[in-house]
Amino acid sequence: MISREKISFNTTNYEILLSQNFDELGEEIIKLKNFSKIFIISEKKVTDLYYIQVSEVLKKHKLTHELILMKGSEKNKHIKNVRPVYNSLIKNGADRKSILLALGGGVVGDFTGFIASTFLRGIRFIQVPTTLLAMVDSSVGGKVAVNVDFGKNMVGAFHQPSVVYAGIHSLKTLKPTEWRCGLAEVIKHSLLQGKDFFKKMQTFHLGSLENLDDLKFMILESVKFKKEIVSQDEKEIGLRGILNLGHTLGHAIESLTKYKKYSHGEAVAMGLVFAIELSIFKKGLNLEIYSDLIKLLNSFSIKPIDKKLKMNKLIEHMYHDKKTSDKKLKFILLDKLGEPSFGNEITEEEILKVYKIYSEKL
Ligand SMILES: NC(=O)c1ccc[n+]([C@@H]2O[C@H](COP(=O)([O-])OP(=O)(O)OC[C@H]3O[C@@H](n4cnc5c(N)ncnc54)[C@H](O)[C@@H]3O)[C@@H](O)[C@H]2O)c1
């Protein structure tokens, strides 16, 4: 059974579909109508696992398609790798009615979306996310981007997909670190959404991800939450910024450790813990949420802190965060569970004080 979530913006709307496998992908593509060829953009690891399945489903519906391979991993989501794909599209007869299909994690999704947003001034694309992070986060909301030499995601657009189709079976082959990466974003959504979702998350642990219903619930709740937020603020003018909960410290950890020691999600998880500590200190947030969060991270084998990282060094990296203005450090905090607030200025002294109090307990 497919679960369907409709997402609406001022100028467009589309469905986010969650299915057990890829079997119904062909039917969903046919509904898009009036298209020519489909170009599947993917990377080797994912095509080795899933290309035949996807290709068979498309063949069953006589959907003409072609595979264009990109190199996987963050460093290859780079502007320099865009041109060869434009060339392949042109050589293989792509036109304004062509549809790109991103088969892979967030790297493939962001990269393909960027190409779709620019090729022939914008063509349609489909997201077929195959990582948990891509299912719950990057495939929803239309942010597409590539990296340049000076930073991540610095060139991009808001370009909504025509449909998002996730086959949960593809998660079975994910490595533990990729699970943790997606779970951190799910936990972030549950803290932002509030009581029901966060409470339900307390009943889950690594083992419960084997249970399809639990896994489906978790993905759907996350998608529903992100959908609610981004549909109210497509271009991240305001509200969408709350999705950066945990990211001020998370980005600083990634940057200090040169993007090598922790995945984005693992860094965000530590950032979430710190955002909650600051929320207790500045906003009087209930302490119980903190102990529940630590328990939840433990149950998913996600680290809440790395005491080897020096907070004064991390502070230096926080000044590069996009929320920093006039040399002031700003955090998204929770006034209450499910009630985030923006633009909370926190001094370096406060950061060091809060970090000292809590790091001794963990
Ligand atoms: N657009 C957005 O709103 C948004 C939001 C969050 C993150 N992102 C972007 O998403 C990217 C991270 O996405 P990600 O975590 O999915 O990383 P990723 O795409 O690099 O995938 C992680 C790893 O999992 C492998 N993989 C993918 N699917 C698999 C499967 N089914 N089985 C086994 N292995 C599989 C990949 O080959 C890769 O090694 C970053 O570039 C980030 O900037 C974008």
C-alpha cells in the first residue's frame, strides 16, 4: 500500500509517495503526462543495487529511459561535474519535455535537482530517494544545490520535484552510519513537531527499524512535519529556518573536523543535544526532554557529545554559520517541546558555561 502526502506551494503541488518497493513507480510517472525521455541520474553504489529494479519497472510501462552516472559522495556534488551531465543530456537528445529521475541519496538528489533547475532553463525531475536522510529531509521541499570550491551548497535553486517516490525496501542496504545520519534528522523533526512524535520516538530503538510499520510511521511523520513547514515558507524567508535546529554547533563540528570524522547527521545530533542544553538554560525548557533525548540517541547508538572537541575551537567555526550576523552567535532554541524560536543570541561565555555544566554529566 502506498502512503500519499500532497505538498502544496503557491505555484505548484506534488505528491510524496512512500511505498514498500519500486513496483508502482512506472504508474506514478505516467501520471505526470506529456513527457519525452526519462534520464536516470545515479551513482555506482546505488545503480549496482537498484538500477535493474527501476529499469524493469519503467520497461514494463514502455517508458524510454537512459542512465547517466555521476560519482557518488559529497565532494562530487560539485559544480565542475555539472557540465559533463549537460553534455550527456544534449548528446542523448534531451529536450524540454525530458524528465530527470534522481535515484540515490541526498547527493544525487541535490545534484540532479540542480541540473533540472538549470538545463534548458528548467525541466521536470523526480526524486527517488534511497537513504533515510533523503527520504525524510533532502527530497522534500525543493532545495537543490551543488558545491563550489569555497563551500557547500553555495550555488543552487528552489526547484520542486514533480513527484517524490520512496521505496522503503532500499533502506535495507544502508550502512549503520547512514542510518544514524537520517535518524538525527528524524529526531530533530520530532523535537520541533512536539509531543506526539517525540513521545512515539521514545518507543523506538535500532531493533524496531526492522518493523516496517514503525519505520513507515517514522518516515511519514517526518515527511508530514517537513512538508508543513516548507509549504508555508518555500524560499526560507522565515519559518523554514527552524529546520536548522542543532545546526549551529553541528556545522561547526563538521567544519572543525574537516567533514571527515562525523557525518552531517552525527554532527547535527550533537548539535541538537547542545541546543536543548541551551534551551534549558535560556528558556527554562523542561529537563525531562533532555534526559529523553539522551536516552533516544543512546537507543539508536548515536553519540550525544565528543568531549575531545574543544568548545572554544568550535565557537570560532560557529562564526561562519549563516545565522551569525554582526559577530553575534545565534541559535534556534526550543521554548517548549514543539515550540522553536529563532534568532536567540548567545554569548561565548554562556556557551562555555552551559557546555561545562552538561559535558560533565554526559
Ligand atoms: N536539499 C535539501 O533540502 C537537503 C537537506 C539535507 C541534506 N541535503 C544534502 O544531502 C546530502 C546528504 O545526503 P545523504 O546522507 O543521503 O548522502 P549520500 O547521498 O552521499 O548517501 C550516503 C551514502 O549512502 C549510499 N547509498 C545511497 N543509497 C543507498 C542504499 N539504498 N543502500 C546502500 N547505500 C546507499 C551512497 O552511495 C553514499 O555512500 C548532502 O549533500 C546534503 O547537503 C540536502
